[in-house]
Amino acid sequence: MTGDHDHDWEEDKKLVERFEDSLKSNLDLYFEEEELEDIIRFYFDQQKFLKALRASEYALEKFPFSVEIRLQKAQCLIFNDELEEGLGILEHLNNLSPNNEDIVLALANAQILAGNLQEGIDLLENYLPMAEDKAEVFYSLGNLYRAKGDNSKASFYFKEAVKNRINHEDALFQLAMITEEEGSFDEILDFYQEFIDQDPYSAGAWYNLGVVYNRLGRFEEAIRAYEYALLIDDAFASAYFNMGNSLMNTQQFEKALEAYQNTINCEGANAENCCYMGAAYEKLGKIDEAFTYFKKSAKLDEEYDDAWFGLGMCMLKKEKFFEAIHYFKKAIHLNKDNANYWVGLADAEFNLGNMQASSDAYEEAINLEPGITEAYINLSIIYFEQNRLEEAVDVMREGMEELPEEAELHYRLVVYLIKLGKYKEAFTYLENALTLDFERHTLLYELMPELKKQKAIYKIIAQYKDDHPSSNLNT
């Protein structure tokens, strides 16, 4: 929502709970105007737009002349697909208070959804000279030009937003997206290097440089940039957090744990940082500690789906499969579009022998995110064990379309085709598999020990061994 509001999440949550309790109990408790604004904003930030709309309607019954609440209602209407009514309120408010920055920004942003891009651009460009928060106006102009397909002007305005507010995370994100789309990495690195050259003691500039390096997958350089930011400002919570993420990507889990703990020390515990603490402990194999932090994360925000998934993974590793299923289903209930949640559920169901439930979950994962190797392999194993060989073959072919360089898929397909008596086709795929990864050929014998006696298989493998003289020919 428009405006720059800094509220304690825990306090706002308690306020929302008191509000909801009053509605359930039909108690007409008194709420200050600002409290009702905070309640609407809380729902909006949680993307509970219908609840936000209902709260705004309730608030207007109490404070019918509140410009801020009418503005919030307009934004809620727009995000509930009632664009025309929302726009109407915004235009009315803009006529009543033509230079109200929050209203101007909300009206301009609404023009993106309405498709009136030039109208939004004209509004903001005319308003810009009198704007107090120029960073936010530049950012909104960037969004309008981005929606118009003009990445050059969008990038210009996003950069202007960052120049005016060094830690404008939304503008930084959009710049990163444009950089990835256009491959203009050197340009964006030069942009942040200019900041550092002008002010080498700007923690924000070093932080932004770290963000770009992280997006580029240059994690060691990102870590160094975050370290510089923290030398300048040792209470920079976002720098600790992002450094933790880069450390996780470089398998430095102990250091990542320390970075996440420093994040908590700086900003207090919340669902996100506790969940990441749990993930670091999980990577270190400290499952009990991981479970504790995932549990704390879920307690801080019951709708933080990653926390429930983390709890499920802990139970899966402790071979408590019934409990794992419970947690995975909680995560899926909150976010049914995350393929990893379905893979976790499928693994747990598989370990309990619930093959139908497991295969259904793997299929859902594949539909959501083609390219998860584990999903293809495990689903094919289920079909193989049920003697549904044609279906096992189909799954492997589907997987290979998405992951043509994944040798294990080729080796498994060889076995499934041999089981079906399709030797000629199997030998073709065997040659592909040996080319991709000769060392993995022993998988053939693990899946089908009798292949050790197959002279044709031995002959093909022996031919490829000549290209891998250091390898042992296991037969």
C-alpha cells in the first residue's frame, strides 16, 4: 500500500486478533482510526485482500470522512478485481485533494492495471517537481514504463529511485530483473560501483553490490560486499541475512547460521529469519535444532508455509512419516503451487507404502515444476515396482525432455526398455548415458543385477571404457 509505515509485526498481529475476536463475539469494541488503518494494512501486506476490504468497510462506518481509509478501500477494491469502483474512488479523492502524494501514487499505479499507462506517466511527471518522496515517484514511473515495454526508461527511473533512496529494495529488484532479461550485468555493476567510488563508506552501496553479485551467482564476491557493508554498519540486518543466503549457496552452513543469528540479534525473531535458521541447522544435520526453529517460525506466523515444509523435512529425516505427512499437507494447504512440497509429501507417502498417494503427489510436482530430477526418478520407481513398465518409460522420456544431461534418467530408461524386451532402443540410450557419465554405468547392475551376464551390454561398456582409462569396468 502507499505510504512508508513502520510497524511492529507482532503488535499489529495482536491488534488484528483483537479486531477479529470483537467481530466474532459481536462486541462493538472501540478502535482508534489509526488502529483500523493498521489492521487494513496488515491484511493487505499479507495479501488477504478480501479481509482488507471488509475491514476498510467496517472502518468507514466508524470514520466515514477519513481520507486515508477511503484510499485504503480503493486499493482493496482494485486488488479484489473491482477496478472500476476503485479507480472511481481514487479519482474522486484526487479531485478533493489534488496534491496528496499517497493518492497520486495510488492513482498512477492503478492506471497500470487499467491499461492507461500514458495517463499514469503524465500524472507522475507533472507531480514530480512537488513530490516529497521522489524515490517512490521515480519507482512508480519505472513500473509504468516497464509495463509499457520500455525497459530503457524503466531502468533510468529505477536508478533514480535508488539514487534517492539507496536501499529501495523494490527498485533494486526491478533493476535486477531487467539486468537478467537483457544481460546488462556489467552496466548494473558499474552503476553500483559509481556509488561506492563517490562514497566508499556507504553501507547501502556495498549492500546493493552484494545483491547484484548474488543474483549473478557470484556468491563469494557477494559475501565480500556484504562484509564491507557490515564493517560500516554492524547492525545492518538485511546485509547479515543476505550474506547468510550467499553462505548457504557456497555450503558454508556454520557461517550462514552465524549470519542468520546476527540477523535475529539486529531485527528480532520473525517467521522468515527463524525459518532460515532452521534451514541452516538442517543442512548441518542438526535436525532437533532445525525442528525447534521451524516450529518457532510457524508459531510466529501460522501461514508461513516454508516453516511447515521445514518441519515436514525434519520428520522425514527422522523417519517419522505420519508426522511428516501432516506437516507437508499444512504447507500445501497454504501454498499448493510449490512443487517441492508435493515431492516431500510423495516421499513420505512412499515410505509408508502408500504408492497411489505417492505417485499422485509426484505427478503434481512434475506438473507444477518440470525439471525436478527426484520426482521423475521416484515416480518411475513406483511404476517399475508395480510392473507398469510402459508408464515408467514414459516418465523417463518426459524427464529427459526437461533434463537431457541427467545421466541417471538415461540409465534407468535403459533398464526399463530391456525389461520390455526393446534391446535395440535400450542400447541406443545406453550409448547416450555412457557419453554423459561413464562412471554411473554401475547403476545398471544395481537396478538389474542380471545385466552383468549380458555380453552385448558388456561389449558396449567396454568400448566406452577406452575413453575413460582411469575407470574400472565393473561387471
